[in-house]
Amino acid sequence: MSDEHYFSADPSVAFQRAPVETEVWGHELRLASGSGVFAQGRLDIGTSVLFRETEPPAGGRILDLGCGYGVIGLACAIAAPSAVVTAVDVNQRAVLLATENAESLGVADRFTASVPEEVPADAEFDEIWSNPPIRIGKAALHELLLTWLPRLAPGGRAVMVVGKNLGADSLQRWLGEQGFPTERVASAKGFRVLETRRA
């Protein structure tokens, strides 16, 4: 199954796990990815740029939006021992893998993966971290972001990585127009790292 279909709720391809080992913010992570989930068997370039160009969160309530097998949220949980991480994905396999990875890394008490509708409607987050699913299309992406960005606590921020050729600059402008001031904090390997603030 190609990455273009990783956002399927229930992928039809046979499920096979694949190990991923990576170092994030000075911490070694040994994770399981899987078929039918974004970036099977690897850390994708966008996420690697996100990690390399940022400092880890200090703690607080963190949302990993479109978590895949959980690498961003798990890295946040490992790097910030006081962080409580909620990871969401429409892909049931991604939720399963992220949950398993949290258990194997010993952070399951501070990391919860679920499908979006299982997140309490009144949940607020200090930070949102994401390599958002750009390929779902502009309308669906805008709906996704307008669903979750308002859940930032006052003064909260979102940190996202988006490919320049996939519309990072126009997305930055659009976010500002929606009342979420956004600045580019880094650019590398064809990707932009964007920081969005809740005004």
C-alpha cells in the first residue's frame, strides 16, 4: 500500500510490522511501524526535519495530530517526562502501533492513542505537534486544522512540518487568515517547519 492511502480508517493490505530505530533529541527510540501506516519501516524525511530543526517541548498537554505509529508524540513523551500526550489518527492500525510502542517505551501511563472521536470534546492542549496528512486534500486538511487548532489552550502553539511543494507557504498564509498567526521557523530539504500560535 502506498503512503497516499495511509489515512484509510481500516487499510485492506495484510498487516505486517516493521522495526524503526531512530535517535530523536538525544534519545534512542526503537519502534514498530507497519503496513498500511504512513512511513512503514522508516522515519520519513519531513518528520526527521521537524525533529532536527526544533527543541523538544518542556512538558504539558501535547497532541500528536495524525500520529501514524506514534514517533512524534512518543519522542515528546520521552524528551519531556512531565508531558501528557494524546495521539490521534483515523487509521486503526496506527492507533494500535502507537499504543504498543508507548508500552514498549514505558510511557503508556502518559501516552494515549485513539481515533479522533474518542478524544473528549473539552480536551485542551498546550502544544500540537504534527506532520499533517497533506495528501488528504486541501479542504479536508483545512477542516482537520480548524477542528484541532481551536483546542489549543490560550498561549498554546502548534508545530508542524509541511513540504514546500505541497503548499507550506500558502498554508502559512491561510492559517494567519483564520486567526492563527503562523511563522516559518526553519526550512530544510524542501520542508518548512511552521509554528502556529493561538492568539
